[in-house]
Amino acid sequence: MFGQIAPGEALTLRGIGREFDVSMTPAREAVQRLVAEGALTMSASGRLATPALTPERIEELAALRALIEVELASRALPRAHMALIDRLQAINTTISEVVANRDAVGYIRANLEFHRTLYLRAQAPAMLAMAETVWLQLGPTMRALYTRLRRSEAPHYHRLIIAALKAGDEPGLRLAVRSDVTQGLKMLVG
Amino acid sequence: MFGQIAPGEALTLRGIGREFDVSMTPAREAVQRLVAEGALTMSASGRLATPALTPERIEELAALRALIEVELASRALPRAHMALIDRLQAINTTISEVVANRDAVGYIRANLEFHRTLYLRAQAPAMLAMAETVWLQLGPTMRALYTRLRRSEAPHYHRLIIAALKAGDEPGLRLAVRSDVTQGLKMLVG
DNA sequence: CATCGCCCCATGTGATCACAAAGCGCATTG
DNA sequence: CAATGCGCTTTGTGATCACATGGGGCGATG
């Protein structure tokens, strides 16, 4: 999910087993889960690899993120109070620091934490799980994305999200979330 | 997905293995997949059961269906041609027959085939996979639903969907799909 | 008769083994 | 020197086994 594995990278059950010091059986089960969620691909012969997404699929996943996350944000809005907003601002500060350090994995992790923190307030576990499944599928690709945008951009849309939360502005929140989610992925498709 | 298993029904790995004449290993892997997709629950001790959904979760899943399937229908609309509409009408005929026979599983299966047939035209495999994941989670619950509505109702909203497809009426299509998806599940929540 | 507690059985987990297939490298040949 | 074919090695699959744990049924007790 955090882009620690490059797109197209191959994995082996025995290798995973060695890495985590277990036998093939638990490695197989974990891998089966990830394949079911689309986070890993399995060739007809059973070879395992991280998926290299086509532009069409990236567009689809971005559209799914927009659909689901806008809804989650909208449901979180009435429940958002000051403690939540403070927490989101703290995460934003972390993001800025991480960006300064050129830490791609840290960036992705902190960015997703921002979103997850907001969406947890929606009290919609099934929707959140769906969103996280999409994040998982995009993980390896995100890495490629955030190494491409080299400028140390502060989380602009995150500030818009916080402002909309403070103002109780639902249309503004929906727009800000949609923009934040779509923004980065657009440049990978184009 | 088709409601052949009642909500809350328990399953065992050895039982599944016997049923399909394989050992525990493939049964475990299949079950792991289904647990990952939310189609089965696993207690802390590892006991397997079909989930008994709370009203809140049903509402969530219905909202997800509405979000995703409206988008899929909308994407399918420009690609819909007469052969597709004919096929949808044929499925509708099947549904009417199945309803007359009080065949709940057949009803669910045919109903989902109607939706899948339409959504396949959207050329959006990731979205379709998401929708099917939701169907899977709702499967056992759907059965409870369609045994509850006892009247031999013809697929009303399906006809609206077909009409909107013929007319190229996108807002009408979105509304018809949302209504069809929400209609039944509403009565389970209330 | 109801309730509580205990024990046995059934259940999931992880390891290991045998096997088939696929991929890769190397040697051979044109 | 390049292309091709063969064989070894590595990979995933499925079965089986030993084990720990938890649940349900049965009996004892109030």
C-alpha cells in the first residue's frame, strides 16, 4: 500500500516465507488475500508479481477513489469536531516534513493516514475497507507517482479539506476531496 | 453471492473439503479469499461463518452499490447498442419466469446477471470487481430479502433502465439504477 | 428443574513432503 | 557470432500430519 514494492516486481512464496520466518503456508494465505484484493497479480502459471497498471486501470481506480472517498468525507463532516481537525493539521505538518526529506514511502503513508483519519469519523467500515482496497491496488503505482512530482509541494488540497471541515461546507469538502484524490493520478494517466 | 447460504451459517474447512472432494489446503485458500472480500467472517478463534449483517452495514453496502453501479451504468450508456438491450430484455423475461416459480436463488442470480450484463459494457473491470465484491457480501442477506417480498413482482426498475438506455437518457438511467439497487435493501433496513 | 463447570472432540494453524510445470541458462549447431 | 533446443533448478499446488485451542454436550449440584 505504501509503495515499498515497485510495479511489476516479482515475489516468491519461499522468499516471503524466509523474509518473515514462516513456512510457505502462511505466506501462501497472505498472498491469496492480496491477489483476491487485486494488490498482487498471479500469472496463469501462478507466478506472483505486483501489478503494473495500465492508464485505463489507473483512471478507473482514481474514479473509484473519488466516488467512495467523497462519500466518506461527506459522512464524516457532521461528526467532525475540533479534536479531529487538530489531528488532521498535525498529520499535515508531518507530511510537510516528510516531503522535505524526499521520503516517498513516508509521504504516501502520511498522506493515506490523513485520509483514513478523516474517514474513520464516517463510521462506515465497509466503505473504508473498499477505499483501502483501492489504495492497496494503487500502492506500487503511487510510488512511481510521488517520485515523479519532485517539487516539495505542501499538501494544498489538504488545507482546503480542513477549511471546508471548519466551515461545515459540504459541497466545498466534496470538491476538495475529489481534487486531492484525482490531482496526482491525473498526471500518471496523461 | 446467490444467497444459497443463510446469514450466520457456520462452515468448516474439512466440511468444504469433503463437499468439493479436495483436502483442507485448497478449502483454506478459498475461504481466505472470501474472508478478505468480506463474504465470510472469521471469529478470533478462526471459526468460519457467513456474516449476519447489521442494518447499518446493509445501508452502507446499499450506498456503495448505488455509487458504483450508477457510475458503471453511466459509463455503459454510450456503448449500449440494440443487441445489448435485447439481451437485457431476455434476462428480464427469465426473471419473470423465475419469480413465478418462487425460486429465490434463481431470482438473485438472474437479477445480478442483468446488472452484470449491463456493466460489462462499461469496460471498467476494476469497478465491476468492486461491485461484485459488494454483491458477495450481500449474498446471504439478499436471500432473506427476496423471500420476504412475496408478491410476484415483475422487474419494474429494470424496465425503466431499459427505457433510459433506449432513449440515451443519462439522468434517467442513473435514477433508475439507483432506485433498483436501493429499493429492495431499504425494506431490510427499515 | 435450571444452572454451572468440566472434559472430550472437532476445528483452524503451520510445517513438511511429493509432484508437475515453467523459466532460465548453457551448450550445441548453423 | 547468433539462434535454438535441452535439461536442471526453482516455483506453485495439494495432501497429510502434529498441535493448540475453543466450543458444545453432558453430568453434577443447588
